[in-house]
Amino acid sequence: MQVLLVLFGSLLLCRLLGVAAFAWLTWEQSARVALAAMFVFTGVSHFAPMKEDLIAMVPPALPRPDLLVFMTGLAELAGAIGLLVPLLTFWAAWALVLLLVMMLPANISAATRGVLLRGRRPTPLWLRVPMQVLFILWAWAVR
């Protein structure tokens, strides 16, 4: 749920700044910045104490969960930067769409196995899957 707060809070803040002082912060640009902020937020968690919880989320059939978490964290951070570089925006958005699709099985696996995140159960599937779809559609929209 914190991810949604970062996404929508960033969107609101950018739009307010756009209306107040920075005309370049249109709705589309604000949506792009908000998505980038969300991916910085999630990407950093791959290198913070929560890393161990994310490693536990990786489906057991996949090798080297530690490496997968490291690589997905780098991909999220690179995607966030790419969203903000006009020449890279299109490719970064599509790469993030692909990443989100590829990470959905880990979210489903974590929810069905009852993996704890920061000592709490993960977002239930009935909410997590629509959230993932929202993120995918958002990335597609800002490409």
C-alpha cells in the first residue's frame, strides 16, 4: 500500500507544482515523474534491510533468488532514471512493463505461500494483481 501512496502522492505533488510554478509538469510529465518515484522507492528496497524479505518472495523453483532480487532492483532503478530521460522514456517504459509482468509470479507466489514482508502478510492477491495491472497500464501510458 505504501507503493500506491508514493505513486499517487508524487502525482499530486507534481501536478500542484506544475500548476503553481513549473508549467512543464503537465499531467503526462507528472505521471512519468510519479512512476519514476515509485520505482526508485521499490528499487531501493532491493538493497535495504527488506532485501531478505524480497529474496523470500522469489518462487522456490528459481535459482539464485539473491541475484534475481539484486538484478530486479537495478532494473527498477535504471527504469526510473530512463523514464526521466526523454530519449530513453519509450524504452524504459516498455522495459518496466516487461519487468512488472515477469515479477507478477513472485508476487503471486509470496501471497500464496504466506511470505512475510516486514513482519506482515503481503498484499492479498485480489488487490495485488489489480495494482500490478495499474502499474503496467501507467508505464504504457507514459511511454
